[in-house]
Amino acid sequence: MTARPVTLPHDAPVSQALGLMRSRSFHEIPVLRNARLVGMITFESIARRVSRALTTKVEHLLILPPLVTPTTPLPEVAELLLAAGLRAAPVVGRRGELLGIISRTDLVRDLPNVPAVARARVEQIGSPVTVVVKETDLCRHLINQIRILEDHPLPVVDRKGRLVGAVGVADLGEVLWRPVVGGKRDARAGRSALEVKVGSIMHSPAVTVSAGTSALEAARLMADEKVSSVFVLEGARPSRIVGQTDLLGLLVGGARRPTEKGRVEDVYVEITGLRGSADPALLAEIDHLVAAGLRRLARHLRPTLLTLHFAPHATHRTNDLTVEARLHSDEGIFYASHTGWNLMAGVAGLLDDLASQARRHREARRDRGRGARAAREPEDTSFVDVELETKIRSATGADEEE
């Protein structure tokens, strides 16, 4: 936890918030009124209202973050951040006073104490790279990817598809607002500023790892390089991205107690990358499929955490998307992936695949148990002993003597 965090008064202008975010590399800042926490201002909440003047008060753009206390367990903090889609949350006292702020980076530092992190590999926990940015693309195209950028940077490639850098919200913030005298935003200047090429604002080189790298090594690299994600390379091309959210998923899954067999009410389900998530009908249908799938899984093992990541393919020629699932359980971690145009069929297929894996795992474990029991049981050698004794008697002539 960071004690005495940087804060803003409720009537501070957006320009002041942006200045702090740029100079301190913040994504969220607590906002106070009369020394009491009233909410947080985030880069995303500002970017989604890009037409607002820089003199707008931050109190009009606040979000209500999850509240953490000094006694909240770290896995629960990770779960709260994942559910809220935030990089940090305020830590408050009994009277609601702000004591500090805890971030994903703080939690990642604790990962060496989680056994699941050392066992996992980056290609297992990372998300597929389906959205890439060319260095010749214009920055105005990044506005449509602002939600992804808040979670992790996007890879920037050259004409041959080779990774040359990465672009995140901090990079975009350098050109998104151009304040003029008086702190007001010149809309025309703002639009023209976004016409610059991505290659001119990206940070380079991007931090990368190779397939087979452990999640623990990736976490240490993120801490050393002070980045929120690393890219997994296949050759010179980015294939997957491992972010702090993926690592926190291991923290949540490794710390949650397994549910009673057959129960799924306490299983934590995380869904990321889903566009149009405000559609209640879509969410209800996904929830129905997930609940049914978890009940099937609970017949074979005890699930603790299920993560679904939706990654639409960045092309106008197809509506395909890739859905990846990661299931934490008392029997380990299971993975599944599905690509196609039908979102619901993809979710159903993933859950069927996970159930099949769980069933095969249980059957294999049962067969190993039978084999181990058979090895421990004494072998019936009575027939062998009689046969051996007969041969000995014949060879020594004992039968004739009798």
C-alpha cells in the first residue's frame, strides 16, 4: 500500500488531473471533499468524455471504486480490482478516511508467495494478441481501443508484422489533450493532434519474453522494468500478452478455498474483453451457460475461479473472435480456447471442453490410484512356489528317494 497518496479536491479542473497522471504515470487519483473520499477520477473516465473542456471539475467525472480496509486479504483485494477493472483502489479507515492506495503493482510484488505462479507459464496464462497497431496508423484510431488500452498496451508492428514498440494510455495522453491559455481545450487543435502517426508516440522497445517463461519470471520483469505487461514472441511477432490482470487471476485462484463438491455459488467468474457488455440480455445468457457449465465441472473437481477472455479479431473481413478460458480448481489449472463467429457457441464449447478435460483427469487419477493399490498388495505366489518346488524335487531326485 502507498500511504499518503496524491489526491485531488472535488472542484479541481480536469487539466490538473491530467497533469498529475502524465507526470506521475497514474491511471486513477482519489478525490476528496473536506478530507473525505468521494470517488476516483480515472484516465478512462476522462477519455470517454473527450469533448469536455479541461476546466470541467473532476467531481463530474467520478467513479465509485471498491473500498479496501487494512485488514482485507490480498487475494480479496485482487478480486475487487479485477471485478472493477481498476489498477488501484483506495484503502480507508473505520470512518471512511483515506489511509492510502493499493495497486496491481503492489499485489504483483507478493506473487512469489503463491505456488501457482511458479508453476504457470506465460503461454498458458496470457491472452492472444488479436488487436495490433501499425506504426503508420493514426492516433485517432486508438480512441476506439481506449478500454483495451486501460487494461494493457497494444503492440505496434512494422510493415512485416514485427514488433517494434507498444502504445498505452500514457502515450495517448500526450496527444489527446492540447490545453491553451486559460486551461481550455481547443477542439480543433485536439482533433489535429490525433492525426499524428502511432510510431511517433509509441514507447520502444516493448518488453518481451519467450514461450516457456514462468509467470513468476514475467512478474519480476514487470517490476524491474516498471511496466504492466509483457509480450510473448513467436519469432519477431507478438503472439500473446501477459498483463497484471492475468497474474492477479493466479493470486485469486490460488488463494480461494475450493467449493464443496457440487456447489458453484462461490466460484468467482471473471469476464474480460467483452464488447457491448452493457447488454443485460447477453450477460444473462452468458451467466446461464457458465452456471450450467460449472455444475458439470463440479461433478469431477472443485472449481475456484473461472476466467473468460473475449478477443475480437481486428479485421473487417470477418466477425470471428477468440474466447479463452482458464479454470482454477483443487486439481490444478485447465485451459481451453475456441475461435469462431458465434459468441455463445464459443462459450458453450469452451465449457464442454473443460468438462471433458476434468472428466479425463478424474479417470486418469482413478486409474493411477488402482495401479498404486495393486502394486502395494502382495502377489499370490502359491502356484509359482508349487511349480518351483516340483522342479527342484525332480532335479535333485527327491521323488525317487521317497
